[in-house]
Amino acid sequence: MKTKLITAICVVSLLGAGATPCLASSDDDMQVVTDAIIVRPACLVATVVGSALFIVALPFAAMSKSVKKTAHQLVVRPARATFSRPLGDMEALNDN
């Protein structure tokens, strides 16, 4: 019995070694899933928090005449990353 079991394990190992591995998903699929589940909600939170920070910083930005730059950094960039970026395009997060 022991000999048959060892022989069966060896045969299965040899057959399994010659098989070509196939993956159920590619990197692109994982990027889309990661973007939809993790990155987009985080960008939405960043947009909401950035909007609140912009309201707090608005008087100081107005005094220094940097309202446009402050709005772009705190509101526009996270909003673009959330709503206008193609799904799965992580490279667009680095664009200014």
C-alpha cells in the first residue's frame, strides 16, 4: 500500500511539473479592482477633507493671494482623481 501511494505521488508530481500555470487575473484587472475598492473611496474622502480644509484656509489664502493654488491643491486635484480619471489608471494620480 505504501509503495502504491509513493508511486501515485511521484506520478502526480511529474504531471503537475509539466503543466503550464495559468493565472485567473492579470495585473490590469487587479489595478481596476484596487482602484474601485480602495483608491476611489480614498480620493473621495480626500476631496471632502480637502474641501473642508480649503474653507478653513480661505481667509489666509485670500490674504496671500493664493486662492487659486490652494483650491487646486486641496479640492481640484483630489476631485479629478476621483471623478475624471479612467478606472485603473494609477499613473494619472501622479500628474499635476
